[in-house]
Amino acid sequence: MPLPSTRDGCNRERNLLPIPAAPRSARKLSGPSLRLSVMNAYSERAGRVIALLLIAGSGVVTIAKGMSLTFLAIRLQRDFGLSPAGIGALIGAGPLLGAIVSPFAGTLSDRIGRKGVLTSALLMAGLALAGLGLAQSIAAFALAHIVSAVAAAVYEPVSRALMSDAAPAHLRLRVFSWRYLAINAGWAIGPMIGVWVGAAYSTLFVIAGIMHAAFGLVLFFTVPEASSRQVAETGPASGAAGGWRGLVAALRDRRLVFFVIGGTLLLAVHGQWSVTLSQYLNAGFEDGVTLFALLVSTNAVTVLIASTPARLVIERIGALRALSLGCLLFLLGEIGFAASSGVEMLIASMILFTIGEVLVVPSEYVLVDGISDAGNRGTYFGAHSLSSVGNFLGPLIGGLALGAIGGAGMFLLFALLSAASALLFAIGHSMPPPRPHAARTGSLDGDAIGGDVMRPRQFA
């Protein structure tokens, strides 16, 4: 049965159907061009099912993390007697190593297939989480934590790349938005389960590990493979090169470099906002802990309410404008925090900040997807995950600023970072694709979202 033609004009194989004969024009191609012309993909029906499975699985995995990893510091303090500095160093080591590993995970998934990498990462995370619950020494706990963080860093970019592979182009923004909503719902539900069962209860870590492993097995047995292994071996594709070569090849795309730097600044602003805000409220407000809990709840409720309207806004105005609008709301929210002297203004500032967050996160994924293609999507998402360093820089910069220039100065600094991030994304988006990329992809010019999100009227 012939496959329906996709927007980029290529017929792609899906696992459940025979491979259609390559057209004459494709048979004349060589090297990377031929590689992309027969790259695996999914039918629209199968792609929808896989995307929904990944959305649901992301929610389940996040619930598991929320009910266990949220209480890591409590377990380290209660069971091992670590000091605050020791807890911070141990917990921070995992994400830093993960930020180093994740780009290579994306490249590896381009070469050997997403499903195998995802399954391995989820099984590894399951074992590590169980190890966190069963560890009886600091060394064992540290090892399990590092393995867990690295597995999470592998899972994130590869799952986004598989979702982009699977979802029809006109639905990618929607599934990215739903995935983000499922993740936030998981972070809202998971900690409540942990508190109800007993914070840092060792069995919770084991249960969380089982949930990860179960999702990995479901993926392995239900998702058909769509990897570049079955692509004609007519020459190495630069987008699928392994290791450092793949990362360096991706970062030759100046658009991606600007997106990575801009994403790092964005994560510094919103990735770990609770760390800096909690310190500010605890030191500057009476009953700051209760006020902080109220703002966390405000954030969660706003995410749930605003996600669907935010997606409609992104569809309406395009990903870059939506991201710029989100950065503006970040800026206004940070200025509001700096000027707030009462509960009402703090809540209003948190609502602005959170609406900015639900605009920025899906838009950023859409922009990265839009400059990648079927042969290098995992590499591009993996390279973009270097921006997760912002999760480390945010608390560091915030803590230094809070001590040196006070809370108002700290929030104004984050406001400037928001504006700088919007500028970096705009510069990157305005750049042309690198010459080899344009030659390799032909009509696959990076408009994987179909142009109707990146540039809404391009195909009108």
C-alpha cells in the first residue's frame, strides 16, 4: 500500500507497511539526500497513538519522580546526616553530568533508533530509583542518584525527538503542549502522594523505579521502531554522525547555537524559580514558608488553566512571537516580584510568570523541531538539552545576587535575562540554515512543524 505524501514531499516507510519503491528522482540521489528520502516514519494513525503514549508515559514518569525525588534532600538529611552544603553538592552533581551526556544520547538515537535508547534509559532509571530507596551508604546513594540523573537526561531529548517523529506535522505543537501539561500535572500529583504515604519513605523510591521500568517495557513492546538503521547506507549523514562529530555538526548550525544559549538563559529564569523565590520569601516575609506554598499552588493551577489557551496563542501568532511574549511576561513577573510588598501582588506576579512559562516551553521545542529534519532530530534535541545547564546557573546566579544586591536586584537581573533570551531566539530564527543542511535536505528545509506555527502564513 503506498503511503500518503507528507508536507516535505517525501514518502517515508512505516513499520507496519511494506516499503514503497523509491521514486526515480530519489534513486538518482546519493549520500545524505538518499538517506533522508527513505527515512523511516509512522503513519498518521500510528503516530497519534505513539504520541499519546509518550504523553501519558511522561505524566506517569513525572508522578514517580515527584513522589520520590522531591524528598531527596529530606532523605539525605534524615538518614545520612548530610549538611546543607553536602546535600546541595550531591544533588547538583547528577544534573550537571546529565547535561553533558544528553547531547550524545540524541545523536545515538539518530543512529540506532529512539526506542532502544528510551527503553534502556527508563530501565536504568528504574534500577537507579530503586537503588536510592535501598541504599545504605552515602557512596551507594550518590551512585544511584548520578545514574538516575543521567538516565533522565537521556530520556528527555530522545522522547521529544520520538514524539516529533511520530506526531503528524500539524499536531506537533499540540502534543508538545499536552506533554508539558502532563509533566506539570505529574509534579502536582507526585509530591502529594509522597506526603500522604510518608516523605522520603524508602518504598516510594522502589515503586517509582517499578513505574519507570514498566513504562520502558510498554514502549519496547508496543512502539514499532523507526530508526535510521534501515536507511540505505550510501554514505554517512552529517546529521547522524556519532559522538562528538554529531554534536559538533549540529552546533555548526548557528540557529541552534543561539537557541541553546537563549534556552540556557530561559531555564536560569524559570527552571528552578522555586529555589530563589523560597529563599527570598523566607527571609523577607512573615510566615514566608506558607506564602511560598501558596505561590507554588498558584503556579500549578495556572499551568493547568492556561496550557490550552497558550497553545491556541502559539498556533495563532507563531512560535517565535509566542516565545517573545512569554519572555515579556517573565520580565513583568520578575519586576512584579521585585516590587511586591503584599500577598496579592505576589500572586498576580506569579500568574504572569506562569503564563509566560506555558508560552515559552512548547514554543522552544517547536523552534528546535523547526530547524531539524528526520535525519538529525535526535541530535538537535540532544544538543539543545545543553541548555539544561541553566537549571544549575539559575540558583547559583540567584543566590549570589540575593546576597550581593538583595531580592529586588535579583529579580531585576532575571528580568534582564528574560529579555536577552528573547533577543537571542529572534537572532537565531532570522539566520539562514547552514549550507550543507540546505543542500542535504532539499525541500526538507526545517519546517517540520509545517510552517504554520513557525511562520503562520507562509503556505497560505
